[in-house]
Amino acid sequence: MSSQELVTLNVGGKIFTTKISTIKQFPASRLAQMVDGQDQELKMVGGQIFVDRDGVLFSFILDFLRTHQLLLPTDFSDYLRLQREALFYELDSLVHLLNRHLLQKGPAVLEVHFLSRNTQAFFRVFGSCSKTIKMLTERITVFIEQPSALTWNSNSFPPQVTFLPLPPQRPSYHDLVFQCGSDSTPENQTGVRYVSIKPDNRKLANGTNVLGLLIDTILKEGFHLVSRTVSSEDKSECYSFERVRSPEAFAMNKTPKPEMTIMSEQSQKKT
């Protein structure tokens, strides 16, 4: 293969060398115009075509051009950014393929169940997106108040208190459970459970305060409140949230070729 059949691209600092025929898979695309020297914004620098775009995402685009399949990691989440890159390169087939995938993905749903009993408050958070639950688990810490093991008399200074940090419980990938407030009984002298939610550094024992901070954290992650239900019998509350993608991302162009499909690395390994 001669050097005249190859082209080298510098995309955001990452170097890619491939066949010119691969880049020109779609003659109407900006990539094809780039190789033919018809795009005035993209210049040849040191024998390479420099493109000031995301080089990591371009690796998926180049793989798509080679195979007509979009092979993505199982934990890939940057679909909207990848779609933006496909729009820049004017790859209508890839844009339509990503549109179809995004339209099939419904809104992320999140529920917060709050139960208040005497001096204790119980929380259960359920989410359709396990990544959101993982994010909340990493931000939430439960601190158990434990008095010093030393014996103190009435004439001594108040005993020092230590805080034992614990992560929330994860009954499944889609929910987490934690509690706060005083749970000390004659049989159990563990003291008070405090809850801290990053980046806020406060340790809160009041269930209402924890609920407010938790809801504020969820709203800052792009969710919006859909409904709130209250049960007067058991003093429980349920908050439902949704996070919907921006409708601008669903603009469709041409119909993709039937052989073009999105696959995950895990599904390809099974085939």
C-alpha cells in the first residue's frame, strides 16, 4: 500500500492513520471533503490534517467508518457528545443511529422514600439508572456517634465523642438505604446517627434537614420533581423525580443503512 492511499489526522492531539477510502465511506460527509481539501477550516499541518475536536470520541467514529458498526464500552455514557461530533463531521447515518438509540432510552427515574418515626428517620432511594445510585452512595456517609471508652464521673469534663463513618446500604444496584437520628436504647448504646452529603460537610441528625439536602443534591444533578405523596398513617413521604434529555438532541436526518447497528463490547464478546 502506497503512502498516497493513506491519510494521517491529528484530532485534538491524537494521531490516526487510515486509508483514504475509509474516510471517504460517505462522500457527502465533511470528512470526505476534508481529505479532498475542500474544507477551508481544516488545514494540512506537517503532513497531517489537524482537526480541533475530541480525539477520544473520534476513535469510535473511525471504527464506525471501518466496520459500519458502533462498538462502545459497556459503561459508555457520552452519547450526546458523540452525537455532537457526528454532526460536526456531517455523518448523517451515524447521527440517525445515535438518535434512534437515544429515543429508545426513556427518562431516568428516581424515587426518595422518607419515613419519620419518633427520633429516627429512614431513607430509601430507588433509581432506574444504577450510575445515579452509585453517585449518591459515594456522596452520602452515615456517621455513628460513639462515646469514648473511658469512664467519666460527674466532676470530669464531658467525654469525647468519636464518629464512625459508614456507607449507605446497597440492597441492589438500583437502591440505597440509610437512616439518621437517635437510635439509642437500653440494649443499644450507639448514640446518634448523622448523615453527611458531599460537597456539604455538615453532619445532620434531623431527618427533615437531611431530606432537604438530599432533594437539593438530586435537583442539582438535572432531575426535576414530578410528584410528592404523603401518608398520614405511617408518616411517610415519597418524592418522584425524572431526568429527561434535551429534545434538541433528537434531530433526525437521513435513514441509516440497515447494516449499521450499535453494539456494546460485552454483547460482541458473546457473539
